[in-house]
Amino acid sequence: MKKLFTITLSLFFAAALSAQITVEASDYTYEYNSTVSFIRAETPTDASLPELGEDMLWDYTSVSFPSSEIYVADTETDYSGDEFPEANGQVGSTAVLNLFDGVFRESILYSRYDENGFSVVGSTYLPLSIPLESLTGVPTDSIVYGATSNYYPEEPSTVVKFPLNFGDVQQDHVRYETDNLLLTATPFGLNNAPVQIVGKYEEYGAVQGWGKLRVIDPVSAEPVEFPVLLNRIEGVLTDSFFLAGSPAPEELLTPFGQSQGNQVFLNEFKFYAKGFSSFAMIISERYVGNYDVRLNADIIGYVSSLYAPAADLLDMTTAPNPSSGDFTLTFDKTNAADWSFSLINMQGAAVHRQTLDGETNAQNYRIAVPTFVKGAHVYIVRDDSGKVVGSGKINLQ
């Protein structure tokens, strides 16, 4: 059996009535070992960089976030190793090599997440060997990256400090990371010559705006508007290159498209709102006009996404209903991947999330909501791709 449950838009626009907000740790629903989905903008250049200031309306209804662009982001898993004692989470990542555009190197980022906030406090990069025949004409020439670890608990990156308020400085520091390489380049007379790249990271992040964010829900195609804080991050990476302990000559760097003091800039804007599993929306610019624009798929919950066709929704039941906050969700699961459950209050904010694991076919999940406001709530279930596959209503007493 399938079903369709609809909610009037006025309930979700009620969230836009408040003005300046504070995002507490309890409002930020991210968890390690969980699922977070984002939607890529169909045409990122349609999103202009947001203005800073107070009582703003950032209107991005002209930017299309099609449901076909939903993807599940990599999220941290628990970590308790000795190498990074400040960290309690880790996640695999990739980084673009500073000597080779378009070539990626695998890495692991180590983070700290607790009631005080989230930050990346360390990283490890895996070894990598790259042939240089295309540059030097010699088949045996190569550049070899060794395994590298960097630990920077005093100068973390990707910082979110709770509570999040307008005017708060999130990060303001300079840190250094070092990469050690072995270079074999016959035309330069180099055979396993030690090369060192020292990266200087200057990062500043502060909450420099508050107001409302307006976007189009990708499922219902209806506009939704809600209160947000805007955190801007400005970054500069400056690379210095050394050969056998001395500054590398320009004639060696030029074939790689590099020079001493080469810089990469970051201009990033993150919108934060209550009840999201991560930032609500991000617009970042690493090169002039080169935008990365993503919307948190939790936005679907604000207009409930229950405008989805009835044929696309699974039949789901809850018991008991009304409930004291501890109830059972029952439905037929269509694959063995991890799905997600979100509980949304009548102001459009997610008040509880949890992962739904298990096999296929009939499943019974115990849902235990630690804190809630009494009254009617909407729940939404998404599959492993982030698509809404079920929804319903429960009354909490």
C-alpha cells in the first residue's frame, strides 16, 4: 500500500516569523556514523555571492536544485586512536595535488565533535607515485609523495562553535602543513631528490550575517523561507617549495605550473539554521567565478516533501500514536542500506533524527525522542540516496 500526506505551506512559513536566531548544539542535528544528503545546484553560476549584514533576505529561488542531484555525503565515523588524541571522528577524503591539477590524493580527516562544536584537528595523506614522462620524456622519472600526518588542534579548520550567534568569530589563525616528496627528473639531474612543500594556511571565519534564506523546495517546487545565520570563511594557502633544504629554483617549478609563494584563495559562505544535520546551504568560490553550491536535503522537510506522488511513498505506521516519545515505526524496507528518519515539528525544524539500518522487507524500528514539544509532528524517511520514500504524522504527549 502507498499513501500521500500533505501539509499546508503556511505551517512551514511560520518558521520565517522569527528574526535573529541562535543555533545551539541541540539545534544542530549532525551525528557521527549518520547519513547527510545534499543537493547540487544545476547551474552553480546562478548563485551570486551573498551580501553580509543584518536582517537580510537572501533569495536564491532562481537557483535550481533538482532532486536528481541529491547525493549522500561522506560523514565521520567514530575514532579513538592515539595519533590524534583530540579527535573523536574520522572521514575519508580526497585532495587536489598542488603540483598537478586534476590529480587527487587520498586522505583522512580527523575531527572533534561535542557540545562545544565541530572542527577538523588533523589529517593524514596516503603515499602516491606519479610518473613524469609526459613532462620530462623519461619513462623512469617520477615524483613520489610519502605518507604525511598533520596535527593542529590549536589551529583547527572547518570550525563551528556553539552557540552560533551573529558577530561570533569562529576561527582566526595561521597554521603550516609540510609535504615531503622524492623527485626523479633526469633533465634536471635529479634522482630521488628530497623536495619539501610547506603550505601556510591563513583562515578567518565569522558569523557576518543574519536574516532569512529563501529557496525552492526541489520536490514540491514551492518556495520556502526560514531564519538563518551566515558564516563567512576567508582563506589563503601560500605554498613554498624547497629542494634539498634550499628554495627550489623557478626553472624547476615552472614545468609544474608553480612558483614560489603560489597562492590559492577560498571565499566560502555557509548558512546555518535550526534543525539541520549540517549547514543549510553553502556557496564557495575557490577561483573567481568557480562556484560550488549545495543545499542540504533536509530542506525537503520544511515543505515536508510530502507533495511527492503517492506512488513514490511507502506505507508506514507508528504505534502507539499518540506517543510519549517512544514508539515503533513499521514498514517494508526495499533494500539493506542505511536509511534515515527525521521528526519535524510544526515550525518546520527537525527535532530528532536516527539511522534506520536492517535488511529488506518488514522492519520494526524503535524511535525514542529524547526531548520534544508536545503536539503534532511530521516524520520523513529517506532512503540511502536521500530520496523521500515515506512520511506520516505522530502526536507527541
